[in-house]
Amino acid sequence: MPIEEQEVLDRLSAHGIKPADYIKIRQIVSFDIPHGLLMFAQRFGRRSITQVLAQIEGWRRFLERDTLFNDDEKGKGEHLLQGVELVVCQALLDVNRLPIGQWIITGVWLPTGQDAQGQPEYLRPGLRLTAVDRASKEERSVVISGEELNDLSKQLGAWKRAVGELGIWDLVAKDAVNQRVTRAGRPQGWPIFTQFVIPPLYEYLRPHYQKPGHYSEKRDTLSVGKARFPKELLEDMLLILRFEHPGRFEDTTISQLKADVQHHLERKQASSTKTSK
């Protein structure tokens, strides 16, 4: 049975979360995820960018040599291939949100002018990509022009050139996408949710589900802490995920969700401990 929005809102209202606040939850769960990576995983599974590009070129060579299809039909085939290239380009754009090997990648849209109030405008803007080595702090930068980004025939070539100039094309093309968005035994794209959705959703909802927790000698000192995994919190998280992504979380259990939250908290604690040292 499909989940109704009112059911979700009623459950959240019982914990002091107003219907007007649901837009923040929707932003976390649906708007802020890297859709390019997710689409790549859904469409190509565990194939790498290199493998997908090789298939595209193979089909192009076939169309060039083929004598069965007329020019109009070949044009339609080329249009389909450009659509596949667009999926690859969107995945490359989203890869910038993830560390690639030892490199931290950031992207900044370049303003194309100013409005009447002197604020920057972004009309078909270019993109500056910067790669920083986490150990040596070496910094590399390259620009993709707005013309290239907004022309399907030039877009993929521009991305390959830019990532190549940064010196990280081999890392990106071979496994930067599929290792981050696929996991054996889970739906395609699952790591995206464990990295970008479940942690912030948990952190946003948790203050509204505070209950006394069990004492843990390893985790607590003299005082009894707050429960980290209230059953109602996990149930409502799963309800939200199923509502926002129908069909994707139908087989997910509370125990699996709890395990992902535990991993998030362990990473958070490890990072905090490392920082304090």
C-alpha cells in the first residue's frame, strides 16, 4: 500500500515536528542527494565510466559504418548516445562531492555578470574545478567554459579534458563512481543514501526523539546518556525514506537502518577523536 504524506506528517507531528518543517526533511532526503551518481548506478550497475564510454564509442563506430539505417535514423541513434553521455557527465559533476583517492575535489560556478543590484549572475556559467592533495596540499585548478558545459556535443570532451588536466582521470574513469554508489547485496546506489541521506536525516530528527538510554561503560561516563537508537526514530526514518523513494526501501529492515546509523556514529566519533588529538 502506498504511503500517504499525511501519515508521515502525523507521525512527525507527534514528536513536535511541524508540517511546515517537512521541507527541510525533503531537502535532505530528496533534493540534496547526488542524482547524477544515483542515475549512473541505476542505469549502468557496477560498470565503470571507462566501460560505459567504450560502449558509447563502439555504437558510434557501428553507426558510422552501417548501411542499413538512413541518416535520420542514425541521427536518432546519435541523439540517444548523447543522452547517455549526459548521464556520465552528471556523474562526473557529482563525483566532485567525494574524495577521489588522495584528492579533494571542489567545483565553483563562475559568474557571468552582475545584476542591477550588483549581485553576481549565473547565465550558462562556466565551472572551475580545483583538486587539493590531502597530504601535500598541492593544488591544481582547471576551468570548463559555459559554452562547453551547455553544448551536448562538447560537454563530455570538456569534462575528460578538465579531469585529465587535473591528473585524476584514471582514478575517476576506473572506479570513482561505481565503488561509491554500489554495494553487494544492496540496491544500486545504496552508498549514496548511507553517505548523503541517512546521517543528516538522523541528526536532524534525533533531538525530537530523546529518551533515556542504557548505560554503556565504553560510551558513557557517570551519567546515563540519551538513547541513540529510539525505535520510533528508526521507524519514522524508514517511513520517510519509503515515502520519498517508493520501491527502493521496501526490503530494508529496521536492523539494517540501525547498522547504517551505527556506522555513521562510529565514523563521527573517530573523526572527533582524531581532531581532538
